Amino acid sequence: MLRGFLTAVMLVALAYFLGFVLFVSLLPVTPAAVPRADAIVVLTGGGTRLDRAEALFERGVGKRLLISGVDQANSKETLKRLIHGGRRFDCCADLGYAAEDTRGNAQETADWARAHDFHRLILVTARYHMPRSLREFSAAMPDVTFLSYPVEQGRIDLAGWWRHPRTIFLLHREYVKYLASFVTINMARA
């Protein structure tokens, strides 16, 4: 009986480890070409995300830009200066202050998309964060099409992730959050 229990534990641990490696190996990459969409949504959490979203926005890839999860202390003028916002930023960029996590980003974006009647959104966030973000956003807005635009975070080396303990820790934490999101979303649907 003990042997069967230990075998089961080992199989679960192996499945968990293989799932983690698969999760990391399937992280999406930044697309070479970006099709037009109704709007662009960027999740705060790194300057690279904001800069890339602003560049897409200024190229006219989307009609509006939502920066979701903005800290209350940041004004539109402050963010515009920080990311070198262009002429479209003043008229067509919106700041969302309500979100405190990825699920909150999804709900904030859902309200914003409904208010503007948007059905096709480009989602900009970190590569490692994209799978969970897409899951949360698709659950909150099943009628919206999402185009992912994952960006590299400067301090995170995904090419050699297994050589860097801090990167392993970050990716593992995101994998756990992804699994939790998978379970909670599927339980809510049941």
C-alpha cells in the first residue's frame, strides 16, 4: 500500500514537472507583424510593456489604448512622459485604476471594451504572463477576439531560464498561478 502511494506521488510530481517544462517551452513569442484591432490593452508591471504598447498605438494598430492596473499615484501626464507618449496619447489613451491583479485587469478591460463596443483587442504583457492573461481575459470576455503581443522583460532570460534561480522561481510562480486560474475558471463554468 505504501509503495502504491509513493508511486502515485512520484507520478504526480513527474507530471507537474513535465507540465512546468511544457508551460515554459510553449510561452508565446513577439509576433513579427501585428494586425489591426479595435484597441490595445497593456497590463502594467514593466516599462517594456508600456513602451511597446505605446509604439503600436502610435502606429495606428488600434483606435484606443487602455493601460490597465495603473497605480493611483500616476496621472495621465506622468505616464505620457514616462513612455514618451505621442500625439494620440492625449485623446485616445485611457487609464484604468481599478485592477489589482490579472483577473481585475480582465474585468476592467471587459467594462471598457463593452463601453466602446470593441470586439478585437491586442493584449500586451510579459511573455511569461501571457498564457494566464489570455485565459482570464477570454473567460471575462468570451465574445472578444484577443491577439497576443508578448514582450520580453529585460531582466528575465527565457532562453536559458534553467540557469537562473530567480527566473526559475518567477516562472514557477507564474505556472502555479496559471494552474490555479485554469482550475477556478473551469470550476466557475461547471
